[in-house]
Amino acid sequence: MNQQNILEKEATRFRIFKGPLHVVFISLSIFLVGFLLMYNLGYLTTKELFLYLPQVRALGLLIILVLTFMLMPSRSKERRDTVPWFDGLLIAMVTIPILYYFFTYQAKTKGVEGWNTYELVLGAMLIIAIIEAVRRTMGMVVSILLVVFFIYPIISASLPGFLQGRGYSPARMLSTLYLSNIGIFGDMLHIVITVIFAFLLFAAFLQISGAAQWFTDLALAAAGRFRGGPAKVVIVADTFLGTVTGSAVANVVASGVVTIPLMKRTGYPAHFAGAVEAVSSTGGQLVPPVMGSVAFLMSQLLEIPYWTICVMAIIPSVLYYVALYWQLDFHAVKHKLKGLPPEELPKLKKVLIRGSHYLVPIIVLILFLGVWHFSAERSAFYALITLLVVGLIRKESRINLQKFLNGLGNAAQSMIDIGAVVAGLAIIVTAITLTGLGPNIAGGLVEVSGGNKFILLLLTFVTVYIFGMGLPSVPAYLILAALVAPALVQVGIEERVAHFFIFFYAMLGHITPPVCPAAFAAASLAGAPMMKTGFQSMRLGIVLMIVPFMFVYNPVLLMIGEPVDIIQATITALIGVTLLAGSLEGYLLKSANVVQRVILGAGGLLLVIPGWRTDLIGLVLGVSALLWQIAEKRLAAQQAKTTPTLP
């Protein structure tokens, strides 16, 4: 994606309608939300109104794809107030095949046998339209991958080495994707219309109610007056906002317009301010209880409760933000940066009185997920109901008719990206399943690494990093979970740990050059050089690169193990990331020289690695650097006392 156009594309990516087209958009949004709510609440599986699960998936996907072609322009310079004729054609190309599938499913209920020629034509129409929908939402790279993976099973019998697989005819591929339950209308789409839908609906109404602005005001009131305060405000605000939006770039655009100018005003360089916003926005997807779409998909693939994913993410997310906080703090004190004047900040007491009710739905969500063990979608629905009720407390948070319609529209728009891409990724998953490509690649990686876990992790990291440069985190995770996670499992790594390893590095592409959309979007807002902001983002987000290797060797950092071991590993890791921050910023108690920075870095890394031996060595190194700096400060103070002052 062109670096200079990232921010513009994010801000103007949807068409804006007036008149009849706006009515159609709102009507489709109401239908989509109402239909999925009815299914999730059990009203479509009664004797009076019963739909098979594939029928529900199909109808939900139909509305999502129709909205995609209504709202997403085919190119950047296209008009934003109308739907061109070719988008009408694409709408027909998804409507006819999906309605055919919907109305004939009960009678046919077949796998891949017994298809007719006209059904293959319908399937081809639908697949072409889905690939185009993915191009509009996720970019050309992902759509090209879909084409490659559709062709791959057809030619796999003629390919060499690990790429060789059982060949399939184009008709077999089309019928499997269109008419079987493992294709487009398979299990991956189910997680979209249940769990992801529920959380996106909750997030849409949370934003409409004014919660996003309140979180920013709360952060300003709590941290704005301290040294480097605006940067610390970003951490607090984005921790809440990022976990709700689930999109790093969207979060940068939403909060960066406020926070980046504040950081620049208090002395942070433009590239540093942009990097802080990018890293903080990306980390929001790690923070429980509402994590990004990848977490929901991981729960589906691993067949474990979503709350288990949340618990596993607690320590890594804390380490991520603690490391970022200390880098900001050390940078601020090193460069003598101050906070904002108290008179320019909102009063904490007034902010809490005005909006503390916004915390109630979050608490309800945690209780239903983690204490009472309700399903993720049910928990999100109860949190949404709580939000609507507590919103009545104050006038500005009440959901009137206009806000309600806007919330439905925002939820429908949010479904576009994830719905289209998951439907498209069914092509990749089906191709891998039919040909056995996943086990072949896994075996190849294990063979190349010689069964050495560390070498295999490095190979996996490089693979995920390369994919992450051109892919958003959702498709990158899903593809690599199918291709390389089995290799990690083969060498003895627990499956959920292997998926977390891929999960972390799938997000790394947001903040790591050469293609880092969150950093580039923040750089556009900050007026800073793109690549300079990208490399600064990579440094500030260092934990995202280090911790996955650590929890593979000792999963206590993922809450897997004995409580005593988890507590010890957490405490030493917190000390470790603090030392790492001091090493990177060249400051602890005072400015650090090169040798001190090396000692701090080595000690920090060893402390992050779980285990008492590495912890002991890391503590010795950290204490050595600390005592060295204390001695230097005392010597400097004594010299200042004995140095005569000039008259």
C-alpha cells in the first residue's frame, strides 16, 4: 500500500450516502444485526422458525457482501455518494448463488457429489465476487493469495517436493468451496456471525455512547500533568480504545489526532510521538477482555474457551505496556520533558463523576466471561444490555434513535472487513486441507531445522515476519496457523503456545518496517518521516519481538504452570523489561554510557527468560548497573559541592 495514502484511505474508505441509498444502507444494517441477534439468542432454531446452521451463515454472509460492494469503492478516486453499475453486478453475483444455496440446502444436504453445471457457474460467480471483496477490504496482496491457493490444488500433482499434492479438478474445487460445509460456509464463518459479531456490536455502541472520549479524558486527567504526560495518556487511552476497536490503524486515526499534537507540544519529536501512538494502538489487541479478531479465531481453531485466551494474554500485555511506559518515562526525564499545565487538563473527580458508569459494562463482561463462564457471545450481549441501561444515567450517554441507527451502521461496517476476509480465507484453508500442504510444510520446516527447537522458532519467526509485511494480522495468523503451527507442535511445543507465538508475530507487521501501516498512519498525522517512525515503533514495541521466544521455552508467562512459578516469572519479567527500557533509552537513574546500556540490556533479557538461574544472573547484572549509576551520581554531587563558584 502506498505509504502516503494509508491515512487518507482509512479516513475515506466508506461511501457516504444520502436519500434512498442511505435508507437502503440503514435497512440492511438493521436486518443484519437483527437477523444475527435472533440466531444468537435462539429464535431461529425453534419449531416455528428453524434454519440450518449453514443457511444462517449463508444469509449473514450475503448481507455482509452486499454491504461491502455498497460501501467500499473499487478505487481511491471513485465517487463516494453513489453505487456504480459494476458494483450492482457484483451484488447480483453474490445474491443469486447464496440465495440458491439458502433455498436448496435442505433438499440437497450433500457434500461434493451430485453437482450440476449451473451450480458450478454459480460457485464461480460467488468466488470471483469474494476475491474482489477481499481486494477492497484487505488489499491486492491478499486477493492474489486467494487466486494462487485456488489454482494450487488444480496443479499440485505436477509440482515438485513438499508442494506436491493430490490433484483436483476445477469442478471439484468449485463444488467443495460452494456446496460443501467445509468451504465458504464452513466453521470459520460461524465464529464471525456469533462471537465476533457480538463483540463488534458491543464495541460500536460503546463508541457511540461517548465512552471513547471519556477514556481519553480519564487518561488526561490521571496522567497528563506528569513528565511526558501526553505520551503516558496515549498508553492509558489506547489500552481501552484499542481493545474495543480491534484495529491498530483505526485506533491511530481515532485517538492520534488528539494525542500526537499534545506529545509534540510537550517536546517529543514528531517521529517519536507517531511511534508511541502506533505501538500503543497495536498493543490494544493484546489486552483482555476484548481482544482483536485474531483472538476469537484462535479460540475457534484451538476449540478452547475465549476466556482462556484472555487469561493467557494478561502477562504479555502487561509486559508490553510496562516496557513502553518506562521507555517514555526515561525519554521524558532524559530530555527534561514536562507534562501539561493543570489548568488545561480535565479534573479527575469531574471526569469520574461524568463517566464512571462506562466501566460497568466492562465489569459485567469480565464477570460473565471469567467468573460465571458464559459463552463469549452471550457475555458480550449482556454487556451491551448493561451499556444501554447505564447509559440512561446521563444525557450525553443516552442512546437515542439517531445514535441507535448509527451504532447499527457502525457495527455493520465493522463486519465488512472480517466477514469478507474470512469468507475468502476459506479458499486457502480448503486448499491446504485437500492437498495436505500444511503437514508437508511442517515436515519440511522440521527437516530443515534438524528438529532443533530454536532454529525452528527462528524459521517460523522469519516466515511470519515476511507474511506480516504484506498481510493484516487476521489473514496472516490464519494462514500461518495452518501452515507452520503443526511444525512447532511436532517438536514438542504445546499447540496453544504455538498459536500464541504466531499470534504475536502476526501483529508485528503493524509496527515493523518495511511495511508497517499503523506506524505509517501515525507518521502521517505527526508529519514525520515514515521509515524513521517505523524503526522507532519497532524499538518501542520490543517486547512484542522478545516475549514469544521466552514463553515457548517456559509457558509460565502465558499463565501455564504453578502459581508460584507464574508469580516469580512475572515479577522478574517486569524488572527485566524495565532494564530493557533503560538500555534502549540510555537512562536509568541518569544517562547511561555504552557499557551500562549493554549490561542493562543483557540483564533485562535474562530476567525476561523464566527460570531461577537466568533470573539470578540478570539480577546481578541489573544491580551492578544500578550501583554503578548510584556511585556516579554521588561522585557528581561531591564534585559539584567542591567546585568553587565564580564571582
